[in-house]
Amino acid sequence: MASPRLLRRCLFAALSAVLVASATTGAAQADPRDASPTAATAAEVAFSDNFDGAAGSAVDSSKWQIETGDNVNNHERQYYTSGNKNAALDGQGHLVITARKENPANYQCWYGTCQYTSARLNTAGKFNAQYGHVEARMKIPRGQGMWPAFWMLGTPVNWPDSGEIDVMENVGYEPSTVHGTIHGPGYSGSGGIGAGYSLPGGQAFADAFHTFAVDWAPDSITWSVDGNVYQRRTPADLGGKTWVFNKPFFLILNLAVGGYWPGDPDGSTSFPQQLVVDSVSVTTGGASTGAAIRGLAGKCVDVAGASSANGTPVQLYECNGSAAQQWTVGSDGTIRALGKCLDVTGNGTADGSTVQLWDCTGGPNQKWAVSGANDIVNPQANKCLDVTGNNSANSTRLQIWTCSGGANQKWTIG
């Protein structure tokens, strides 16, 4: 019998296919066989784990290895165990990393007998990423002293010179905030360069699943939570220090207990605590690392003036390879440049509604479907990305319009 999670995936795929097929027919009567349910023409999945398996079973050893021992450097309080003692599938499509309060004598930490056990997994020697869209959908634990993380280390490991990319870290005393950080030579530890993202209204990340991601290109790393971009880092942010993010990195998932940053658990922290991981994926190639979107007369989709200000017009312009013409197609249906989203102005659905750059909000006016017929469709409006007036002049504004199959609605990514 299929698991509930597998059934949900099948339903989602079917719904996606219907959305794109309906969006690409309309006036043009495009062949539904050309429709693609995702932006598969722009990117490919290099790594994926949906953690489907029997309850209590260990993770896929072809994808993950289990680290053991303690962590002296951060003065953490846990011992990472092997096998499925602290990391196991739940039979519902999740990996559950469990931190327990226990201190058997054979678990020795830097200060003596460890007080907690937990788990740390990595893909070293099995999978390395170099650029692309890296994401994990997770529900984090709660409580003082908890320190869940999804992160990457450069290979071969020679920290900090080999680099570290923290996709998501949370410390238990900040239940509404997660952090994204880079570390490298001269900017490691407390000197790491990053920012935090907080949920509105005092919501706690432990209350629900959230998707944590980076879009990693040769000269930029952009962080998002649930599709909302909150920071972008480039070599210019390093103050002359060395950018070390142009080589392979492997993935790490762990749940630490205690340490310099989160502090130790106290009487308010209940155990066991769990980091529940729904999925991990890395999408590479094409627009995942930033690519041009070419259209009428071979010209490019362009952010006017290379400005990242909200409301900046998106236009057709001579291709020049600038950051204003480097777009990423996300697995969440967004199309992004300069750390912001391709957006239909005012949530419009009428013919002639203009397109602009705006903070990523997750709204339907920022969702796009790329078809095999080279249409880029906003499913909410059931209309195509369109060059106004079929005019190939530089600075011609882009809009949405009823799909007609014309050359002013055809786009090539990459």
C-alpha cells in the first residue's frame, strides 16, 4: 500500500500537469503533450531523498553516512551515535533525528560522559554539490539548548579555509528565527557572514514544516525560507577576503544539543526532541545557477537598470550577461533575479498586466510554469509572459497576455 506521503506526491504531480496543460492551451491550442509539470527543461535533480521506507529503518546508505562521536570545537553536549538509534525513518516519508537525554558510560565527550545522544548525517564520498538549488523541508525541534542545522562543507575539509555554507541553523532560545551563514578564511565562527529570518507574528518554526534553501551560483549565494528570499551574499561582501565557494561541497543534517551558541538545555527543555526531515534535494543545471531567458529577436528578459528595488520594470533588452539577466527557476514555481521574484503587478490577471521585480511573497502572481512549448505561464491568470506589442526594441516592457503561440510569447532558458 502506498504511503500517505507518496499519495500526496502523486496528486501534486497530477495537479501540476493539469495546471500547465490548461495554461498552455488557450487561444494557441498548444499540444498538451508539450506541457511539462515543472521547470524540468531548465534544471535537473542531481540529488533527492524523500525518506520513503519502513518505520524504524535506517537511512539510505548509498546517499548518507552516519558520523559518530562528540564535537569538541563547539563544546556541544551530545554524542552522535551510529545506525538507526538516533536517526531513523518513520514510515510516513520522514527522517527523524532524535536527541535523547542519556549518558551511558561508553559515550565519552570532551568534558567526560556525554549527557545526550543524537545523530549527524552527511553525504561525503557519496554526493557533492557544486552550484544549484539546495533545499530541505523540515520541522525543527523546540527548547533551550537545541541546535538543528542543514549545512554544507567544502571538500577536502580543511575548515575554515575549505568553506562552510549554513543553509539553516536555529538555536532554541530563538523559536521564531533561523540563520543562514557562510564561513571561510578570515570570516569563520562568530565572524561568519550571514543574516537571520523571522516568522511573522511570533510563530515558531517548530510548529510546522518549512522549506529552507540556497540558490548557489559561482559568484552569489541566496537564502530563502518557504520561497521568501532574505539575503544574498557575493564576493563583494567579504571585504577583500577570499571567496571559497567555487568547488564541491557535501551536505550535512544534524541535531546538536548545547554548545557555545545555543547554551545548555535547562529545566524548560523536554526530551526527546526531534528534527523531522521531509525531503532533501539539489537541483542543478540550466536556470538553477542563474541563466538568461531569451525571447523575441534573441533578446533577454532584463531587470531595468539592474535595480533590485521593488517595482522595477522587467523588460526585453539586448543580452549582456549581467546579473540583471541571470534568472533562476525554483522548484517552488518562482523565477528569480537579483534575489527577488518575477511578479505580476498588483496581482493582476487581465491582459496587459505588467511584470515587475518584487520581494518574494509566495503569492500566486509570482508562480510560473515553464512548458515544453517554450511558454512561461502564470497559472493564476492562465496567461503567458508576453513582449508588449510584439516590439523587439530594447526596454520594451513585459506583460502577461492570453496565450497565442506568437514569437513574442516564446522563451528559451539557458
